[in-house]
Amino acid sequence: MKRLAAVVGICLFASLPATSSTARAEAFITVLTGGTSGVYYPLGVALSNVYGKALPGAKVTAQATKASVENLNLLQAGRGEIGFTLGDSLSDAWKGNEEVGFKTKLEKLRTVAAIYPNYIQVVATKESGIKTLADLKGKRVSVGAPKSGTELNARAIFHAAGLAYKDFAKTEYLPFGESVDLMKNRQLDATLISAGLGVAAIKDLSASQEVTVVSIPADMVAKVGDAAYIAETVPANTYPGQTEAVPTAAVRNLLVTHSGVSDDAAYAMTKTLFENLDALAAAHVAAKQIKLDATATQSPVPLHPGSIKFYKEKGLM
């Protein structure tokens, strides 16, 4: 019944003009985010607040999820109107990669915008003695929630480093917050976190004990063999005690909707997003890297027609 109301709401949304971000509409907009200790969640809450204010008739909620894979499956099923995802997860969804959690090709997915890069951050306790990826062998490591975008990144990076989960003394499949709690309690040596810079969970950990941000060299990033992975750097002083820049890998994040969302609704959501980047940046520093330029239109799946209309108006297509 709730989803029926959502569908009716979107239909009403579609019947109204979206020539400005303040277009009034009766609609349900569910923003699919991630775990509460990651970056998707605070950004999703901020985005839902922006939509709630700019689209006064819309009833907007932010939903905590297991992030990329779950978000894409929910969107395909029409159980959400916009969601965050990693680019490699989106590519797998479009192809229907069953191994990573997509039983069929998710052909209803449509892109709203490519946003900021996710930095793949491998963090170890100082006392573990881990300084390189090779040092993870025989250690206790968390790789992210099962089949989440983070865990898919972990598979790719560790494979490129010649490592498999069986090489670890213990492999935990936990979200950011739970991984950090175990590290605080000396029950875990390291975790891989895929998120924007300045992850709250890492800041929390590094404020309570010395940690090492482990390097992922550029040549190792190239070994992943996927264009979605690019060489990047975690700038010095991103986290307490991290005095030097650290080479790492990154994957672009995107905001995605589905073909059942009307052109007017997608247009309004896209326009409102880019008109309120300051509000998103205030929620998390990662949003400072969201730009209204040609990179926003780049995606492994088609853009929603409503988003295309916005980008054409801005001369980007």
C-alpha cells in the first residue's frame, strides 16, 4: 500500500511542470543511502532535506541501506526514487553480474549524475605492524558488508595485490562503524573502507589510537584491469596523525534513479541537486568534489531523459 502511494505520488509529480527547483508536487521521494557511519548516509539525509525544502509538496525520506548493490536492486524494483552507488557496482548491475548480487540485468536503471570519487582506504592499527598490502597476509581484516560496493572494491584491490580472503587469519564482512569498533577492541587489525575522504569512522579510530593508512600504488591500481578504478591520493592530514599523502585507488560515485520515475521528476531532482551543492558540502566534505561539468554526465548506464534535459540546458550535452 505504501509503495502504491509512492507510485501515485510520482504520477502526480509527473503531471506538474518542473521548470524550477521550487516546483510544487505531491510525491514520495525515497533517497537510498548506505550505512549510518559512512558517507552516503549524511549526504543522503542532506539531499532529502534539500528536496523537502525545494519541492514543498514532496514527502521525502532518507533510507539507510547496505549501499550500492542493495540500492540498485531496490531501484530496479521501484522501491526508491534515487540512490547512491559506486560506478563499478552500477556497471555490474547493468550487465547482470550474478556473482556480486544481481540475478538479472537491471535494465530499468537510469543515471541522474556522476558525483564525487570514492577513495579506497585501507586502514590498519599501528600496533599490527601493517605497512603494505602484502603485510595483510595472516592478519584479521574487515572487507565491508557482504556484496556491498566496498566489498566488491576489496575483492578487486586484494586480487590485484595477489591476495585472497583465505590469506587472512580472519575475514570479517562488516560495515564501517562495526569494523572500527572491533579495531578499537584489538579484535581486528585492518579494514578496507570505500568512501569519500574524511570518513567519520576513520577519524574516530585515529583519534583514539595510532593508525596507518596503507598505500595502494598506481601500478597496483592498473592491475585491477577495470577503467572504473583510477589512481588517486589521500592528502596529508586527512586523518589525525596522517602527516603524509598516501597513494590509493578511487572509483566514481553516482546518483541513480529508474525508468519509472517521470521525466519532470528526474529533471527536478537533478536541477535541485546542483543548485544546492553548498548544503551537501556542509553535510560532508566529500560533496565539495561534486561539479556541474561534463564528468557529471559520464556513466556506464543511460542518463534519465529528465536529467538529459537539464544537462542540455547547461550546455553539457
